[in-house]
Amino acid sequence: MELEKLGRQLRLMVLLTQNHTLSVEEIGQRLGMSRRSIYRYVEAFKNLGFIVKKEGTKYRIDHTSPFFREIASGIQFSEDEALTISQVLNSVYNNSIQVRHLREKLSNLYSTDVLAKHGVDNSLAQNISTLFQCIREQRVAVLRNYRSGSSKTVSHRIVEPYMFINENTEVRCYELSTNMNKTFKVSRIESVEPLDLLWTHEVDHVPFFNDLFGFTGEQRKPVSLLLSQLATNLLLEEYPDSQRQLSPTKDGRHRFDTEVCNFLGIGRFVLGLYDEIEIVDSPDFATYIKLRLEKMASREFSLRAKR
């Protein structure tokens, strides 16, 4: 009998620590408990030192309760660490089971307010928090009074948000009215309203990438370069993450194999060190650089002629 009672208490504790607020009715339906037992157990949790949060008629146990901190101090992430991991997961378009489980575990342990920390203002953090929840639950949302920078209009946008980019300052969404994937700046959204509708166009959500040089896009283009030691050093100084894409060659140089969303960023780097870099196995990029050099030469010739 005592073991049976303990089992019910533990099941209730687990349910209330999964970062969901639940009413007594909902708890009773899930665990088959009477209202009286639930109130009694919740009161017992409080007496034992657990932080029980009540929001309206709903309850949850805060993960910062001393008991949880004591048993999880060696394995639980700090809030800053959880935020960093969340940003990485939300910036990678990956619907694998492993990534989805990681997202679910983070959202179960940490409130969406923590994972939405932005350092700017509360309304912005609230919008990120709501968008994060919509992504997690695969829910349709209304971006209310979105201020478009391109069309200079203010309108409501009904979207399926599916990933954050650029350190949570922008969100990629599938817009239902245009059937297009678009990037929306979070700072231009007045408020986010989740709808009681789930995604129906997940197959149309297009991956979005960030390249080493700070450019983003739906497509990536391969580029391979042979770098002198000087070019290698400068690349590593300016873009430390390039280390994983470098490999030494027999002649003392380094081969740099990467993928970019736009030739502009890597083009600037190559043109600034043109004598130190050789383009290999990248005909499209070689053509781009050739045209840029021709344009620069033509401009220089025109300036000299005017003198």
C-alpha cells in the first residue's frame, strides 16, 4: 500500500516537473487520481521544500527547487548554457529524432522565457518565447502587425515558424497566404499569437543555412581554395571556425573546402589576397572572381581616362 502511494506521488512529481502547467482536472485524467489526493500531494510537496507554481488554476513544480538542484548539480546546465544550446539547436535545420529529443528535453527542463532570453526588452523576449513554443509544438502562428522593410506595409502574417537564425533575431517561416518560405525579423513583430492549428506544410519547409562568411540562404555552393601560409593565418584569425575545413598539402599550403550561400563574402577575402590564393575545382566561383576582376579593371581604366 505504501509503495503504491509512493508510486502515485512520484508520477505526479514527474508530471509537474515537465515544464507544463496542468489543472487538477487534467492531472486527474492523466494519473487517475482524485482531486483530494492531488491537493494533498501538492501540499506535501510544498512542505518538503519544492517550489510549486500556481498560474490561475494550473500547477507546476519549478526545476529550481532545492531538491532538484542538489541531485542535478553535476549534470544540469546553467541557464546560460541551456540558452546557448537552445540557440544552436534552433539555428540548425534538422528534424532528426535525436535533435527533436534534445529540444524536447531542454523545453521540459527550462521555461521558454529562459530559452528566449535576448538581452533587449521584455516584449521581444516574449515574442521569441512564443515563437519557440510554436516551433516546438509545430503550431501555426499569427505575426501581428508585422512591419515589412521591403514593402513598407504593416499587416498580420499567418505562418508556420520552423527555425531561428542569426542568434534568434530572425525566424524562418512558411507563409500560408503566399506559399513561400520567408525570413521575418523578430523586432518588427508587434506580438505573436499561437493558433489552435498544427503545421500542414512541413514538407515545404526549406532548410536555411549560414555560411562561414556571414551570409545566409536556401542554397549552398561548394568552393575549394589552395592557401599560402599567410592566407591560411589570416583566414584563421578572421574566421576561427574555418579550422575544421582546412587540410595541409604536400607543398606547404592548405586546402580550404567550404560551402557558401553567396560568393560575395568569400570573394572579398580572395580578392584581398589574390596573389596568395589559388581557386581549384570551383568553376562557378572562378568565373565570379574573373568577372569581378574585369569589372574592377574596367572601372580603373575609366577613372584614368577621365583624368
